Amino acid sequence: AKKDFEITIDEGYLNISAKKEVSKEEKDEDYTRKEFSYNAFERSLLLPENVKEEEIKAKYGDGILSFKLAKKEVALKPKPKIIEIS
């Protein structure tokens, strides 16, 4: 679920982690049954240098977490100047 995710950016890394805990209890006349489940994962991805970290957007839907990354405007390097020999 969307609330299970934690997404951070730290020192050029996009960190994604999620934790989910589920507990179930079933009571009957003769017994009580309890089940516990705990799942967790964490991923860290190095972001390219040309990404605007402040404009990263995340979207979760139908079990898929997706990200939209905006690129920084990179100034083109000027062409080398050709000097003529006299």
C-alpha cells in the first residue's frame, strides 16, 4: 500500500524502503490461532548528475511504484575556437 513506502534522497541516492506487518487472530471454543507476518525491503539507486532532485515525483497505483525525474538544463560546451596561423 502507498502508506507502507518511505522514499528519501540522500547524497545523490534515491532510497526506497517499505515495511508491512500483518497479524490475524482466530478464536474458537477449543483453540485460539494467531498468525503474524512481517515483510520489508530497501533499495538505493544512484541518481544521474543531471537530475533535479527537488522535482522528483513518485506515483503508486495498481501495485506499481513509478518515478518521474526532471533533467537539469545542461549548457552546451562551446566549440573550440580555431586560430589561424599567419
